[in-house]
Amino acid sequence: MSFRSIGSSVGTSAALFALAFAIPAAALAGSPGYVDGSFVSDYAREDGTFVEVHLDEQLIELLAGPASTYDEAAGEIAAGLESVRAMVVELREGAGEEVLDEVRGLQARLVSDGWQNVARVRDGSDHVFVMLKSEGQDLVGVTVLVVNESELVFTNVAGRIDLDQLARLAESYEIPGLDALPRSE
Amino acid sequence: MRARASWAPWRGPRNPALLAAPLLALVTLTSCVGFSGPRGLERAFSEIDGAKVERVVGLSVSGGLVDRALRLAGNETGMKFEAGNVDRVQLGVYQLVSGGNAPLLDELQVDGLVPFVKVRDGCEEVRIFAGHSGGRLESLAIVVHDGADLVAMRISGDLGPLAAEAMSAALRRHAPRARHPTRLAKR
């Protein structure tokens, strides 16, 4: 294994980790904004790239404090979040359409569960899906899926979420998927 | 005529500091450096089914030495690390004696540590684990496997500030280069 490839892998994971700790994460299946993304790994190419960041609630709390000393917005956002999961996988050969069907199925299930489709973008082979879950006035879940012929990105953030702050943070840090979030301004 | 022997008993250096310095260095280094592998990880490696790993190198460095290194690194990179937060850094390099090139780390479970980053690229794998207790991030472990060798590092101490600074810097440095499908969609 070359140091460059390790560096690249660690670099990607560091970016996702940093996201996860700028925007904390946890695996709370009971949380209304939580979406199980385990299906993503079913479509991963065996010898391809697979990156997953998944922090539990305690880790979020542990990281939110120190993170806020370096990035105030990150600390504020972290305080309200219950869970973050981000996955980037290189798809196995010819799985693009199959994944798209799976994503559409997930989208339908989420809509029937009270989620809203707020954005769907198609540009060539790239498909972007943005879904939000609200409870009263509060936004409690964000799920972003990006699919193209070779790659699938899944990001789920659960908890009390300020979408503007999240979008700003995503823009600052160029977090995979979350740059597709709508902003109120 | 017989030559006079020029040998005479060595009475030590004229300047005592010349002797004291290496002795001090020896005492310091032996108390700061050990040769054990990362705690807990070796046992976890031994419990992976169908794989046998042997340690090639083990190194354990105390926090004091790490602090000095971090300060040096901080001076070079402009990052500020809080001295005294790291208690110990342990590093191990292992050779995979049997087990092939298949992904190895999927079933790796380490007592007291939770995996939160998983990276796989072909037969190369990276895992990052975190351990916490009493509301503090106390341990971070990184394991890298390339199909033939394993490299493991475990950092222990009060790691919250260190992790925050390191990850913040890593994010700013690496994130702009990350591949970004959504950027295509925005064009």
C-alpha cells in the first residue's frame, strides 16, 4: 500500500470525520430523522472505494465541545444533533440503474413516513435527492443521496437542525452531498 | 629500549556534563519509550477468524516525548496543540502470516473502542476507533491493512482538544480536494 493511497483514503475519511464531528452523529434508530443507510454497502464494488463515517451520540457530545472552540457554528449545530452518517461508495459495474430504483423506493417510503422531497436534480447521469423531515416547526432530519454511474453518496443527519447553519457549514467544508441543501436566503 | 606504556586508567571526562548528558538521555528515553504494541489491538487481531498476525515492530512513547514532538510539529505547521493532553502513543507493525488478501477489518472488534470511520479501497482498509469514559474522549486508534501488513496506532489521553484541532485542520486541508458528485449536478 503506498503512502499516497493511504493518505488519500485517510484524507477522505478525515474530511468525512471532520464533518461528522463538525456535525455530530449517532445511530439512533428511534430518532424520527434517522434513516438506515445500510443498503448502500450492498451496491459497493468489491475492490472499489468504500468510506463510512458513523459517530454515536456520545462521540458527538465529546467532540462538540472542543470543536466549538475552533468553529462556533460547528459547536452550535452539534449541540442539536442526534446522529450523522455519511457514506461514499464506488458502485459495482452496471449497478447504477438498480441503485436508482432502490433510492426511488427509499424516497417513496420516506415520503409515506412524513418526509418531504425538497430537491431533486438531474444532470446527465448525476441524480441528487434531498429530503427533509419536520416535526411541528422543527426540522429533525436531513437525507441527501447522490447517485451517478459509478458512485453513491448517502448522508443522513438526525436531530434538531438549523438548515441554514448546516448548509453554511457544508459549503465551508465542502461536505459530500450536503452542498445540495437549500438555503433560505 | 623498551617503550613506555601510554595506557592509564580512564578517569572520566574532565567536564562532568559530558557524562551526565548521555546518562540523562538514556534514563529519559528508557522511561519514555517502550517496545510494546498498541494496547487491546493485538488481542483483537488474534481473534480475527482465519488470520494470523505477528508483530514486527512495537513502539510505545510517553506523553512527554509526544508533547515535545507535537510542539515541534505545531511550530512547523502553525497548529497549536495543548501540551499534556496525550498520555501515550503506541505503534505496532504486524505481518499477516495467513489470511490472504480478503478484507480483514470488517470483523475487528476492540474492547472499549467504537469504530466510527471505515475506509476500504480494494484490499486496502482503514479503521478509526474512539474510546471514551467519563465524558472524555480518551483513546483514538487507527488501523491500516494493505492485504499483507497491518499498521496500528493508539493514542491515549484527554484527546478532545487534540482531535478537534487535528480534524479541523485536516478538513480544511483535504475537503476541497474530495470528489464531489453534487458539484457536477450544480453546473
